[in-house]
Amino acid sequence: MTKPISPRAHGMLDYATAGATAALSRLLRFSPRASRTANAWAASYGALSALTNYPLALKRAVPFQAHGAMDAIMAPLIPALPWLLGFARDRRARNFFLGLAAITVVVTALTDWTADTSRA
């Protein structure tokens, strides 16, 4: 099966997701703990994105396939965060993290992790 998400498109989605996560934690008025979690996730994912070997990187230090492995590891962890970190009663935040997990699964599954990541 041909996967429709290229490294460049994946990078655009990564930065958009990190930015949206940080912004939505404020706009949706998450609880303080949920907001800290969302902001930490956004910052760390933004940093991973900036360091991934794909066209939109600031520094190509993390192989694209390793980024894919991290995405695959994060997919089942993200929906557990509200319970693991004690903000599951914050319905907006809980549902946001469940949605973020779903997006992560779909984008990870549809990304072509073997594509050429050169600057071309």
C-alpha cells in the first residue's frame, strides 16, 4: 500500500500539532495539571520535530525512522496520560488527549517512513 504522507507533509503536521496542542490547552481552559502536560508534550514534540531528519528540520539529528518509532510508542501512551497524571476528570483535556492519540495513530499509519528525506 502506498502511504500518502511524505516526510515533508509529516513535518508540517508535526509542527501544526505541537502548536495546536499548546494553544488549545489555553483556549479550552484545561486544569493546571492538564495544561502543564499539554505544554510539556507540545514542547517536547516540537523539539523532536525540529531535530528530525526531514525537510522542515532545524537540525537533522534524529533519523526519520526513529521519529516514526517514537510516534508508534507515543500512540498508546497519549490516551493514558490523563489517568497516569491525575487529570482524567478534566473532560475537555481527557477528550483532547484521546483525540490527539487517534490523530497520532492515523498519521503514523499513513506516513511513508521509507521515503527519501533529503533536502531535494
